[in-house]
Amino acid sequence: MPGEGKTKEQLVVDSWAKVTEIPDYEKAAGEMLFRRLFETSPEMLSLFTFSGKHSAADNEMYKSYQFTKHSTAVISAVSGAVDLLGQEDMETLVAVLKDLGARHASLHLQQTHYDYVGEALIFTLEKALGASFTTEIEDSWLALYETIADQMMLGADEQLRRQAEEEKEAEASDIIAKSFVLFEVAAKTDPNIAEQNRQIAAQKQVFEAKATKRNTLEEYDDELTRKASNLICQSFSKIEETVNLDPMIAERNRQIAEQKELFEKQRSSEEGKSENEIVVESWDKIKAIPNYPNIAGELLFRRVFELSPEVATLFQFAEGYITNDDAMFKSNLFLKHSTAVISSVTAAVNLLEAGDMDSLVSMLKDLGARHARFDLGEEHYNLLRESLLFTLEKMLGIAFSSRVKESWVTVYTTISENMLLGSRQYAYSKASEEKKEEAERNEPSIELVSSSWAKVKEVPEYEKNLGQLMFRRIFDLQPDATAFFPFAEGYSFDDEEMYESIMFEKHIVGVVLSIDAAVGLLENGDMKGLDGALRDLGARHVAFGLNKSDYDLVGEALLFSLREIVGSGFDTRTKNSWAGVYAFIADTMMQGTTESVERIAESVNNVDAADLVSKSFLLTEAAAIADPTVAKENRKIAEQKKAYDARVANLIDEKSRKAETKPTKAHSSAAQDAAAFGSEDFSLAAVAATKSSMALPSLTRSGFSRLKVLVLLLLTAIGAFIIGLSYRAPIPARNNQSDVLSTGRPIIDEIEELQNEVKALEKDFKTRAKTLKSKLSQLKKAKK
């Protein structure tokens, strides 16, 4: 076994080495992995910035630079992990995986997300390795991927914990900073406080240094809170000592005390509340600020243009201004737009407070749809999120705690996802409507066919003019098509004498009149009559072995000719209408051809039945000479033979009569059918003669003369040969036609096969005749 005796690590490394042998494997494997991921889990698409407004089935996304860059980076990461596995450097591998997980922490990936990616990776390996992807290799990769997923999730958890610690530290540092402001104010009034101030500052530095070394959030939080409280108490004690010295300090003290009280109330009010409740309460505080829509709107957009000046081109109010122009922020257009944005936030928060999620989602999707024309992507919504958080922080001050921030991030994620979804649904709906409108504009119309044909008939001698245009176009596109038409015999496709001949004129006029008749039946709604006429026309073309490409050639020539005659009135919809009508004509004619072929095949089968009677007749005729008692049975068989012969003769006569009505030679379907029947009769007669010779021993045993039997058989063979020659007819050859799958081709192939069989039998009979002559000579000598 290929993997016998190897560890799982060795199996992973060896199998990946085979993958890297594939040309441009990073790009190929990356595309296969993500196509599989989005096929099985479409919801994963929204996690990737390269998705933009693309769907999972959009090939343009897979060709984009962003996708290629990301997918190849993923495969490179897999290669790096396999390399470290091969080097047995597990310590580095774990560190790399944790770092990779930390960099994905903001996505808040769950176990199910990793499972989706794992399935896509196994699928990619199976496709890339083919038969060499054994169960042992699959198990080895699953084990490796489980390690990868576990370490990445661990890295993400550690990163989130670090972020939470930093946020807590920032809150505590904010409190300490405020206390130091009090120290600085008090120090200006009483220099004796400076020393105490320096001591507290030193303690602050010590605690901050210790905070960086803490391993758990709980220990750091408890100690930092206790130390901060002590510092605040000390600062208030010092301030109380100096209050009597400077009333200004007393006022400042009251302000800071109020802020401290607000901070404590904020923390206590957040306990036990949901994210939605926290968002609603914090927005109520924003609304309590006078003229809050104008203030919040200006803060929001100033931050947007500060972070990304280029997005100013998306806003009408920014035309003619630079992004930091104060005049823009005072313009009526800006005020109208910015207050509308803040009003939308207010409406969303109100629905959130009411618990009406259906209305909220509907509103957000509608808002996204109204912004679909701006082609906004995930990066634009991320920019707006950062600007909104900045605005909230500035307006809420100390009330903008880490819990408030987390709650707004969660709610905004819902807002942006539904707006993006609404934008994509609108774009899809718009595209569908445009396709529908285009389809309606191009929908075939019998009225357009009728009116345009009426314009054609207004042209003097329209039959000749349209016919000339059509057939000249046919022969321009495919010169060897002249082989199908008897009027072209002896001419090249560019010979003007052919186009001036009476046979050519008669043919083209007949074709145009057939079109006129079809249009008439179409106008009268006589679909049954039209269907029958077209099927009959297709049946009369069976001998030519026409296929779909031949009908397409005539269709293109017809549309070209109509456009030349009708002119500007032959617009796109008129063209499509004629194309639809012609497609119906071509399909119905091909069905008629198929049905004709089936009838011919049935006729050939009837000849097979006549063959059995012919064989029996030949044998019983010979037997009757030897034994008169056979005569009665012979007469019955003779009557059967006569009946079958009459049936075959009628079929041949019928085909011959049809052939006589056409000015064609070898192209007539009747002539071709007759050729088929003639070849078949000769074949049957020859086979019968051969079988009769096999009955020779039984005939001689009945006392019949050997010599007479041999002479009779020889005459039968010669007669059959002459009959076969009399029935044979030339088969029209079709130049440059390699497609043997056409509707009428099977019968032509069958006829050619029968002719080959006749030639073989002719050769066999010559040999047999020579042998019989030799035996006859030997019998004469023996008789003497």
C-alpha cells in the first residue's frame, strides 16, 4: 500500500507535495476551495471583502485581483503550515496559527465556519489528488485541520480578551486622568499639593506597568479599580483641603463629582440590560442634546471625509467643495442630507425599541435599495460604522462606555448587513426587470411578420427579387450548397448564366410563394394546415440529408434578404419575429423529414417479408418439378408472393410518380427510394438463389435430374443479377458534408450499404457461376 507505515504527518506532507506539482497550484486550488465553500455555504460570502456585490456564482469575482490575492494567500498559509509540520516545529506552527486566528478575531468566527472551510479543503484535495486521495490521507488531513481550527479559535479568543482588557484599562485610565486634572488645578492654588500629586502620579505609573504584566482580566480589573478608587479618594481629600482657598476649585470639584456620579450610574444602569436596550438608552441621551440632528450629522460626515476623502464624490452636496471646507457643512444641501441620515438612525432605534424587527429589516433593505446605484461595498459600510462610533463617543462623553460601544457595533452590523442585502436584491431585481423588458421588446410578433411581408409584396416582381437575394446570399455563404439544386448543374456558384436561367427562376419563385403561403396560414391562424404543409415539404427534401446547419444557412439568407428589401422598418423586434417564425418552419420541416425516413424504413421492412416468400417460391418451384404433389402447396405460396410483389410494385410506382413531378435527376426522393427497393430486390433474389443451391442434395434424392437443377439455379442467379441491375439508380453524393447525424441521412446510409452488399453478391455469383459451369462440365462427362 502507498501509505503503509507512514505517520499522519508524513501522509499530509507527501500528499501536499503532489498538489504543489500542479502548475499555478495556489491559484487553481484557491479558486476550487472558495467555489466549493460558497456553493455549500453561500452565507460565508459576506465575510470576505472581495465579494463586494458579487454572488457566489459570479465568475467575475473569481477573476478579480482581490479574490486572487486572498485565495492564493490562504493556500500559501496551508503550505506554510505543512512545511512546519514536516519540520516537526510544532511550537512555531502553534504560534503562527494563533496569530492567524487573532487577525480574524474581528469576524467572530464560530466552529461551524471552520467546519465549512474544512469541508471545502478536503473537497479541493480530493479533486487535486484524484485516485491517490485515500481514506488514510483524508483522515490525516482532517486531524491536521482540527489542530489548525482549534489553535486559530484559541488565538481569536486571546485577542478578544486582550481587546477587552485594553478597553477596561482605557476606562480606568480615563478616571485617573480626570483625577490628575483635579490635582493640577489644586496644585496651582496650594503648592503643598504638588508633592502629593507626584506621589500619586508615581503610583499610577507603577499600576500601569503592573497592568501590562497581568495574565487575567479579572485580577487586573479588580486591582486597577481599587487603586483608581483610592487615587480618586486621595484627590478629593486634597481638593477638599483647598476648597476654602479658591471657590473656583469648589466649582470644578462639583463638576468632577457629578461626572463621577454619572459614571457610576452608567455602569450600574448597564448591568443586566440587553444590547438593544443599551442602544436605545444611549440614543435617547443623544436626542436630549439641543439641535442634535445637525450636530451629529456634521460630526459624522466630518469624520467620514477625514478617514476617506475620496468618498466625497458619492455625495451631491460635496460638488464644488473640498472635503474640509466649512462652507460645505453650512450649505442647505449638506444640512438636508446629514439630518436625513440622523433621522434614519432615529427611526431604526425607535423600531428596535418597539421590537418590530420585521419593519426594521424592511426599512433597512429599502434604504439599501435606494443606495444601490452608488455601488456601495462592505468597505463603505465599515467607514460609516467607524464614523458613527466616533460621533457617539464625542456626544455621549463618559456615558460612551465599552459596553455601549459593543452594543452599537452589534446593532450596526445588523443595519449594514440588511442594507447590503437590500442593495443586492434591488440590483438583482433591476437586472431581472431589464431582461424581462428586453425579452418583451424582442418577443416575436405575427403582426410584425405580416406587416413586413406586406412591404415585401409591394415590390414589383417581389418573388424574383427576394428569391434572387436569398439564393445569392446562400451561395455567397456556402458555395458548395449548389450541389443540392438541379438548376445549378453545370454551373459554378458565381456564374451569372445560372441566375438568369429558367430553371433557377422557376425554383426561386416556388420558394418565395411557399413562404407567402406559410405567412398566409400564419395570419389566418391555421396552424394545423401550416404544420401539415411544412411536414410534407420536409418529407419531399428527405433525399438531400439536410441538417440543422443547412436550415440555419437558409434562415440567415432569408433574414438578410428581408432586411435589404424592407430597409429601416426591419428593426430588431421584426428580425426576432421572423427568426422565431423561421425556427418553427425549420423544426417542423425536419420533423417531416424524420417521419418520411421512418416510412421508408417501414417499406424496406415490407420488402424483407417479400424476401421470405421469394425464397419459399424458388424452393417449392424446384420441388414441384421433382414431385407433382407439391403443386397444390406451391400455388398457395405463389399467390402470397404475387400479393407481396404487387405491394412492392405499388410503392415503387408511387415514388416514381412523385419523382416525375420534379425537374430533378438523381436528387428525387422517389428515385432514391426506388434505388433502395431495386438494390433490396436484387439482394433478396441473390440470397434466394444462394439458398436454393443449398437445397440441391435434397432435390437430387427425389430423383430430379442433377443437370436440370444446376441449369435452373444458374438461370435463377443470372436473372436475379439482371433484375438487380435494372432496379439500380445513382445515389446523389453530397459534397463536403461530414455531419452524418442529419435527419434524412440514415436512409441514404442504408441505401449505400445495400449497394455495397449487391456488389459483394455480384462478385460471389460470378465465382458461383464459374463453379457451377465446372460442375456441369463434370456431369456431362460422367453422363457420357
